[in-house]
Amino acid sequence: MATIFTKIINGDIPSYKVAEDENFYAFLDINPNAKGHTLCIPKKETDKIFDLDEETYMGLMSFSRKVAKALEKVIDCKRVGIAVVGLEVPHTHVHLIPLNAMSEMTFQQKVKLSDEEFKEIAEKVSAAIV
């Protein structure tokens, strides 16, 4: 059965898409730790990041870097943190979290955003990707 992320990639579940290419997809986390919290995923459904073949792994890191650089341009933050946890969805995903405090990396504090705020962030980040 397809993961929720595969359903997002296929358009079966809506998302606030930030970036996409033939192998990867980035979208805003709907339960964000901070404004701009983004998930980067390979389109190929693989549970664990270290089970990715090396080319896909390196491609995911390169794709994530582009998205992180765009986040830094449009979200007021000290830096963009990266986390790979992978316990909640069995589909490799990289969390990119704009940070101003360590507490934003704990996954215990969440921010609430409106649909309009999500759309505005997604559009701005997408436009900033080089």
C-alpha cells in the first residue's frame, strides 16, 4: 500500500508544494515546528534513508540543499536545521526547519498557520529556488 507521501506525490492528497523534479518532491509540513518547515522526499518509496541507493541519497541531499537555501532567503531565521527521523511515515523524508531557537528542533512545539499563510510561504520559497 502506498504511503501518505506517495499519495501526495501522485496528487491523491493535496500539499503545499515547494519544489519538484523528476526524482524528488518538497512540500510544507502541515504540522510544522516552525514557519517554513519543509519535507523533502524521494519519489521512489523507500522506508529508510540509508537504504536508498547512493545516487538517490546524494540527489536527495542536493535537492534538499537547494530548498534550504531558498528557505533562508524568504523565512526570517538564523539557519535552516536538518533532521531525518523517519519513524512516523515509512518513506524517507528530510525535515528542513528554519531555526531561531533549539526548541524548534524538538518536534514538541508546533506553530499554527492558516491556509493563506501556507500558500504564501510555498509560493515564496518556490520562487526563490535557483
